[in-house]
Amino acid sequence: MEQSPRPRTEVAAQPPGQQSYVGMWVTKDGYIRHELLPNGRYDEARGQRQSAYQGSYTLTGNYINYVDDTGFTADGEFRDGVLYHGGMVLYREENK
């Protein structure tokens, strides 16, 4: 007996492993707020300046590479639940 194929559910494409890093990352003083979005984009606020930097990111294992919308590139690394990026140390902001 042949079964008809099940309908597919469309889900936003996310590279493997990306889901664990999606969310808000913040410096201890809260000055820099770095949001990794599930669509491979990021939005970084600095102080009162919302969306100071925006662009795309890619992940390879625990390494992250950024390209902002002006073409500037940067990178970082996730170690033990902490993001080290451009001389900054960012911690995951827990949902309140």
C-alpha cells in the first residue's frame, strides 16, 4: 500500500547549531547589546544608540563571522556560554 507524501511545513532556514546562539548578548555593564537573529542577521545597540551596527553573521562550530551592512568584517568565539568578540565579553541575556 502506497502512502501519499506528507505536506511539508516551512520553517525558517537556520544553519545547524545556530539555534543555540540566537538571542541577546550583552556586556556586563549593559552598554553593548548584540542581538543574533534566527535569520542570520544581527543588530547591535551601543548605549542609547539603537541599531548602531547591523549586518549578517555565519557560524562555523563555535566561531562567528560578521559582515556589517557597510562591508566591515569581524569575528568572535563562543566559549563556555560567553561570546568573545572584538575585545568585548558578552553574556547571554536571559528572558525576563
